[in-house]
Amino acid sequence: MAPILEYRDLSKIFFKGNQQVHALDHVTAEVQEGELLAIVGPSGCGKSTLLNLSAGLMEPGTGDVLYRGRPLTGVNTQVSYVTQKDNLLPWRTVEDNVALPLQLGDRVRLSKDERRERVTRHIELVGLGGFEKHYPSELSGGMRKRAQLARSLVYEPEVLLMDEPFGALDAQLKLVLQAELLRTWEGTGRTLVFVTHDLTEAISIADRVIVMSSRPGRIQAIEHIDLPRPRDVFGIRFAPGFGDYFERLWSALREDIRHGQEV
Ligand code: ADP
Ligand code: MG
């Protein structure tokens, strides 16, 4: 496997008035093509910043983001991004929201019929069949997440970036959506970068987990998760090996928290 995204010695400092926020500190890592990479870390450690950089929405202070070996110089049109904030357009129905990426720019040239077919297929894929004509305000939180997911998948991007997509949902719904995400992703060969602050979620779904330290965000640990696929997110936490992964990664997170308290 070749890296599709590479972070080379990335640092990022934000300036707010005369205050500085050191968000990322010498981050070097790779995202392999086709893998599901989870990035875990405490709030404020730069996870969203890393995704913004991957999408080419901002520039690093120092260091490079490479996409297929080339430094990113503008918006990365090969990735799609489910942002932390719900950004469905309230005045558009589910199907019109999902169709949006196909109507913007010329990333995908499709006939009207093909476009309709793709929209319908992706709405079905995320389990929203029957809700095509509903507006976001008529949907539950979980359904809005599904609509966002359908909208990100509709132009079949090479890489999907997801920023704490299930963070605000209750525990049961979260499991259901994790299972659906895996069902949607497994076998596609597409790359998925999934940011979360939930270690169990990360181990359950990922091929690799990166643990970041608290701010300024550094890479604290990287672990391959060799649990079999397809995975049953309901049962996997009781599978042999899960506890060992949890313990190792948790100790990396905890060590950092302890260190943070001392200084
Ligand atoms: P996370 O997603 O891990 O919670 P973020 O990447 O959102 O962390 O933010 C890392 C740090 O950088 C935070 O302290 C945040 O307040 C700060 N930050 C993020 N974006 C900006 C910005 N555009 N301007 C100023 N500070 C920012
Ligand atoms: Mg964030």
C-alpha cells in the first residue's frame, strides 16, 4: 500500500489577537490508501486542524501535507469532509442536500438521470430511503448524520474525512451508525480518516489508531489493529486482543494527561 496522504513535520500556530495557540507540533504520519485510520486525542489537540489541512482548507505553519506524493497547494478536491458541525442546508430537502456536491463545479460530469440514480442510491445506502423530501429540521440527529454521510459519498471521493461524526449521539445509536459506516466502507477500497475522542470507537472500526497528545498536538502512539473483518462493532469489544489494544492506547492517552497535569 502506498500513502495517499502524508503529513511531514507539520506544525501550526494560530494567532488570536496577541495570543498564540500552538495547535500542532511536528506531526509526521502517513495515511495508507484504502485504510481506515482513526485519530484519537483530547479536545483541543488539533484533530480538526489536521483534517482541515488534509482538505487543503488551511495552510500549515511549517511542514507539508502531501497528497499522492505532491504537496497540497489549495483545496483538495479528491477528499470529502464530514465536518464536526452539522452543515446541511436547512432550505434544501434531503435529496437536494445530497445532490449538492454533484451540482458544484465540474468534479463529476453526469446526466440528469445518472445524477438522480446516484443520489437515490446513496440515500438508500445510508438508510434514509423514504426521507428524500424531508427537510433537515424534520430529521433526528442520527438521520442528519446519515444525510451528511450520503452527501459526502455521492461523488465517490478517494478519501473521506470524518470529524467526530457520532460524538453527540447516544451510545446505542452510535453503535448502529458505526456498524452502518463499516458496512458502507468495507470492500470499497476507499480511504477513511475518522477523528474521534472515543478510544473504544477508534479500536472497533479502525485498521490503525493514532493517539495524539494534548495541545500542542503531537503523535503519541500508533497501533495497528489486527482484528478480523468484517467486524461486528457490538461484539468486538469482547473479542480476544481488544483489551490489550485498549490498555496500550489508553496508557498512551493517560500518560499524556498525567504529564499535562504536572506542568
Ligand atoms: P480538536 O479538534 O482536537 O478539538 P482543533 O484542531 O479544533 O482541536 O483546535 C486546536 C486548537 O487550535 C484549539 O485550541 C483551538 O481553539 C485552536 N484553533 C483551531 N482553529 C483555530 C482558528 N481558526 N483560529 C484560532 N484558533 C484556532
Ligand atoms: Mg475538533
